[in-house]
Amino acid sequence: MIPPRFDVTPEQIDRVVATFYAAVRRHEVLGPVFAAHVADWPEHEAKIARFWRNAILYERGYDGNPMQVHMRTGDVKAQHFAPWLMLFDETLRRTLPLETAKAWSALAHRIGAGLRMGVEDLRERRPGPPVLR
């Protein structure tokens, strides 16, 4: 059995996910983007909680592909990831012990950076040669 990445319980994961998506639904930019794609919030939150349990606790209950989902929506933009991460960090700080919040935040930022780069590189690519940064 693989030990978890950091100390967090499944119940804490559920609380973070529920608190975060309550904030997302109220957010002026992210709320409409999510509302266009999420018809069943409890089902969505359960799926995302399974994602985090897999990423943190190595439970095998999630079988999705976040990159495909974000690419398929068509309206997720690279600039959405900064407010997403800000809200997520705020949720982590409010709901978890400090060290757990820091560890989860670092993981979320790594995952978010990968998703943002995928959106930028694969969908928002400008014609012409690639731009090296």
C-alpha cells in the first residue's frame, strides 16, 4: 500500500471540494463557465473528490482524464486558472491545518500549471513557429 502524499482524510477532501465549488458557483468569471457544463453539482463534486483521493491518497476510484475534459469544453481559457487556484488556495487555508493546506496547494498548482499549459499550447496556439519562453 502506497502512503498518502500528505496527511488528509477523505472527509477533509469532501469538505474542501464542497466548499470550493460553493465559491466557484458565486464567482463572477468561473461561475458561468462551470454552470455551462455542470448539470448535477453533487455528482460533479463526488467525481472531483475521487480525483483528489486518487491524487493524494492513491485510492483508485477516479478514471477520468482532466486534460481531455478541459480541452473538450471549448470555453476554458488559460486565464481561468489563476482565479481557480486563488479560490482553491483560499478554501484550503480556511478548511485545513496549515501544513496540509500548503502541501495540497503545491500539488494543485502543479496540476493547474499542466492543465493551463495544455490549454495554451493545444487550443490557443497562434499560427507560426512556437514561442520559446
